[in-house]
Amino acid sequence: MQYIPIKNLSEFVGKEVTLRGWLYNKRSSGKVRFIILRDGTGLLQCIYFKGNVSNEVFELADRLGQESSIEVTGKVKEEPRAPGGFELDATGLSVISESHDYPITPKEHGVEFLMDLRHLWLRSSKQTAILRIRHRIVKAIRDYFDGHGFTLMDPPILTPAACEGTSTLFETPYFDLGKAYLTQSGQLYAEAGAMAFGKVYTFGPTFRAEKSKTRRHLTEFWMVEPEVAFAELNDDMDLAEDFLEYVVQTVIKDKEEELKIIERDTTHLKNIKKPLPRITYDEAVDILKKNGIDFEWGNDLGAADETIISNQYEKPVMVHHYPSIVKAFYMKRDPNNDKLALAVDVLAPEGYGEIIGGSQREDNYDVLLQRIKEHNLPQEAFEWYLDLRRYGSVPHSGFGLGIERTVAWICGLDHVRETIPFPRMIYRNTP
């Protein structure tokens, strides 16, 4: 028997079909039973009239519990008012597996309750829409870099040393070699790739043992990190804005239905096109002071600061030339002002904060070695990284984009916990 997915019903109007899925919802009205079927590709209203089906089928339609797995048969009809635009004049119903007392009912539930049942919450319309949008964002990212001459390079997840800072490392024993750490970033390895291929990108999970409980933080998240040889800071910013425009506009075009399901107003998103506004850190500080914030030059921008700055713009804003003291050891300093790093952060509007962080990398061997020592990092763990400066060093730049923050922004979500199938936070590592 051929089973038809709900997404293909437009090809079978007026024909009898059989579908398989789960009972998403149901209701009764006199001699009619309505079952909403979901199969992972969409929702379908199946209508059972008492006179058109056997008593056994009619009673079964009335008895079945939410999320029972079922098989339905009937004739496809166009119905603009129904979910998906079609309904089934149903004639058959059989049970694959009955479900009783499904814990997530069609009513309001608390977030912690739903997170404890995340493995079931994923079945809801909003959650599936969010994760479909995430899927399209990921594909758009790959399409962009694959279409612009970048080579995908997979960095290791277990690393011998820190990239962003030793205080946020997850540590694990590593056989007879001592300790290893879950990667904070694939960037250092991407730099090696850029010296081999010219343009590369890494894409994978990263881990930060950062004790943050904000709506923007996860301990395990995904990052894409392009790295380009012979690129300076302005080249890096040009790449970031072109890339961001492509991703956002692709998602708006291809995921219109899902964006409607989650009730996302896409008015501002449609304006995300280059050029993006660019301001220096100094200009950002001026914005904060004009808004009554007692901000001291040299501090890093906090979440509240980023929100105030980004609220001045309808597009993501690029803040560049940060104080070097708040940036990583590998970032090149401004040759005209040693107190500044050739770094850029892209702040998303609507209070979503930093979604891209990047910089021009330090390409001078002696300077990089000095920075490693200043940050009290073990030189032996970075000898391979120093080799990139010993043998044919060139100016190079790159950035990292966090997938979950980007999904949260594009979807208009309150918290990043809904942007990944099974979020890991400082107070949650289940289910």
C-alpha cells in the first residue's frame, strides 16, 4: 500500500488515499467526529460521519487518545479553512499504537514542565515550526559558503588548550596525556585551514562552561566560523553583512508558513539588507552615555548595553575597534592605536544581542607569542598555532555566528532554549 504524506495532498484532490501519523487533536459535534492528524510534514483534518463509517470506526474515533499512532483512509477535499488547506472525507481508521493520558494537553503549561518533557514537546506545531526554520537557516549557511568558494573543515571537539578563556572550559581526563577540553570554538583550526585552502568554514557544536542564566546562553551550542586568508577587518565586515543578508532573506522567502505559525512579524527582517550600519566602540559608548548609562570606557558591552545600542537601528549594527583588553589574545591590534583590537561584533536588533563576533587575527609571530604569555596560556599547547606564523604568515580574518541566537532572533523567541532540540543549560542536562 502507498502511504501519502500530508505535504503532498495537493496532488491527490478527489482521490482516495491512506496516511499514517499521530492524533494531534480531536473534537466531536453530534454525529460527526473530527480528528486532526499530524505526520511530521503537516496537519490534516479527517472528518468521520456516523452514517459513512462503521460503528466500530466511529467509536474508535471518539475513544482514541492524543498522540495515538493511527492509519486513516479517505477522499481528499480542498478546504481553505482547514489546517493545510485540505481535509479528508474519512472512511477508514485503524490503530497502530494507542496513547493514554498524554501529559501535554491543549492548554497552557509552565516552561519547566515543558522542558522536562522536551522529547514530547517537540511534537507541537510551534516547536516543529521553529526547528524547521533552524534547519533552513543551517542549509542557507552551508549554501552561502559552499557557493562562495569556501571549503568545509571539521575541527576537533576535544582540544588540548583554551581558545576563548580558561575559565569557561569543560575539562575531561584524556588517557595518559593528561587533560583535554571540549572545544569553545573551531576558529584556531580554521586558521590552519585558511592557510591551506584560502577560504574555509567550520560548523559544529561548541561548549562554554559559563555560569550564565540569561535568555541568550546555552552551555552547548552550534557555531559556524568562516576564516579567510589575505582578509583584513573591513573585508571581514563586508563578508559578515553579505552573509547575514543572504541567510535572513532566504529564510523569509522559504519559511513563510512556519513564520506565520509562530506569529513572527517579519516587517523588520525584510529590511535586513546590506549595507549594515557600522559604528566604532567609542561611538557605542557615546550612545550609552546619551541614554543615561554610566559606562566606563574599556569595559565590555553587557547584554543591557547591547540592547540600548541596537535599539537605535532597525538593522543589525556592527560595532568595531573594541578595547584590546576585553578581547581574545589572537585578535590583531590596531597599528595606529595599540589599545584597540581589530574586532567586530554584530548586534541583532530587538534586544537579541551579539550574533556575530569576529576579528582580524594577529599574524605576527613575535606579537602573538607575547600575547600568549600575557594571557598565561601554555606555550607548548600553542606551538602548532605559532607555526602558522612561522611558515608563510599572511593577514587573515574571520568570525563566528551562533546558530541558536540567530534562530531566536529570526523567530522572535524569548529564550534560546527553544532554538535547539535538547538544550543544555547550567541547571539542565536532561532529557
